[in-house]
Amino acid sequence: RRERDEEEPPPPRAEREREPLPAPPPRPPGKTPRIYTYAVSRSKLERALKKYRVAALVTHDLDEADMVLTLKSQERRQPRKLRELVEHGVPLHVARSNTVTQLESFVRSTFDVGDVLADEEAALREAEEAVDEVIEEGRPVELPPRGNHFRRLQHEAANRHGLTSESKGQEPYRRVVIYPG
């Protein structure tokens, strides 16, 4: 009998009934991440994802979500639904406000798109320098190998200056050659 008195009392009924939910299974590599928004404009987020060419989906289904995006004000209030999501093991991301600028900042930081923009600028700079060289010297210029998105940008740069261009080679060594008009 004494041993029972020394044991800790059982937890309150509310704590006993609320067992932690199992964490969602990890998404296999290469799968498109799914974002569930809570008090965040889906259309603004989709616009930011499109601007930075991020392959992520905004989902309406909590069970599909790989991450939750909410606002700072909602995080402070901790509504029940938000607490349940966090307890379920879904990572929570917080934006300061529901503006396109803040959502673009979330996209840049979460999906590392800063490198993509730097690569785009470098590809365009290469194309512009090659265009100048083709115009001045009248001979074709071959650019370094690039991915298809960057090659398209380089073709567009050549086209803007009235020059012809083509892609040569096999992936991953495929590259753009710019020819005199």
C-alpha cells in the first residue's frame, strides 16, 4: 500500500486521451513538395512559386502536406488546428505578413532559389558577351554547356539582336552556338 502512495498520480484525463499523432511518412526524394497554407493567400504563394520556378504545390489536404505556412500573428495565437499540425510532425514555416514580398522571401529561403537567379544572370551575361563578339567579328561563338532553361534564355538573347542560334551536343554538355545574322 505504501508503494502506491509514493507513485505519481495518473495524468489528468485530457492528457491520457490525447496521444501524439504519428509523424507523416517522409516524402521520397524527387517528389514535389506540398505546402498547406493556414491564413495565407494561396494565390499570392502560387505567384511567388511561379516567379522563382519552384516545383511545389499548394495543397488543400492536410494529409498530403510536407510543410505548413502560416503568418506570425497566427503562430502567436496558436489556434487548435495549427497546434495539431505541429504535433503531427509537419514542419511549420512562418511569414511575417500576407504580402507577395514576404511570400517571395519564404520561397527564396526555403527552396534556395538565390543560386538559380545568379545562374540565370550568368547565362544571360554569357549570351550578351557572345552576341557582341558575333556582331564585331562576324564569326560563330559557342557558349559553355547549360541546362535547357538557361539555353532558352540564351537563344532569346540572340534572337533579340537578330542573330540565329542553335543548341549542339548531348546532355549534360549541350550548349548554344550563336551565328552571325
